[in-house]
Amino acid sequence: MRAQWKQCQVGSNYTKRYSDEYKRDAVELVRSPGRTVTEAAREPGVSSESLRGWVKKARAAQDTGSARAAGRDRAERRRPGRGA
């Protein structure tokens, strides 16, 4: 079954705003094996430039989250007397 794509249009006819859920779904299409950004952008009907920006932001957020988790793990290991 094909996903239903919804877009939110706010303001003028020239500015399209998409929900975070819509962007996440579109980014997941890019992460599908063997799909380019251009191919993935066609299905939801967004520009490839917009989708590239969303992918870049998603990767940056993922990298930031991974770095924070690694920092917490290092901090936990440095605390004396933990788990004893």
C-alpha cells in the first residue's frame, strides 16, 4: 500500500510548509536502498533541493544525538564507585 502524503500550506501560495512527520517520511524514502534523492523526491512531490536539505538536517541531528550518547557513556565510566 502506498503512503498517503499530506502537505500543509501556510501563508502565501509561494511558501509551502511541511510538517515534521512529512519530512521524516520523505527522508526515509532516501534511506531506502538504491534510491537517489531525486527519485525519492518525486513520490511525495517535493523538490530535490528541499529533500536534500531535510536529509542533511536529519543526518546532523543523528550525529549530534550519537555524540551526546557517547559523551554520557564516557562520563558514566569515569564516575568512581558506580555499580559497586
